[in-house]
Amino acid sequence: MIEFDFAPHGVCSRNIHVAVSDDAQTVEHIEFTGGCNGNLKAISKLVEGQPVQQIVDLLAGNTCGPRPTSCADQMTLALKEAVAKANA
């Protein structure tokens, strides 16, 4: 399992802890610190066990109110980083 912390930008959450499979193909666990607690817990449950690329394709570019990003969008950046680390 590949695990690391990602510092999101432009959103309320302060940290996204990411855990993906050794080949970085499957989301094992996501945990947000800060942000909309209930919604982020729900997102974490929904993406667990799902293919990384499917989650990135679905949520990349998602916005929050007037912000050009969202916690879900920032999570996709964290997942892309996990894939890059696995392929390095």
C-alpha cells in the first residue's frame, strides 16, 4: 500500500491522507482533515475500493461555490500524485 499526506490548496480541508494499492490502481483509504466533515466522510466511503482513474475522471474539476476547486477536486490531485509516486 502507498500512503502519503497531501496539502490541498484553495479549500477548507487542511490535509488529505491518501492510501492506494501498491500498483496505485485502487483507492484503499482517503481521510480528510478539516472541511465539511459529513460530506468528506461520505466521499471517503464512496471512493474506497474504486479504481483510481475512475475517481479522477469523475471528480476532477469539481468546484465548490465560487471557488475554482473543491475538496473532491483536490483529492484527485492527491490520487494523481500517488500514481506518479508508484510509477517513479
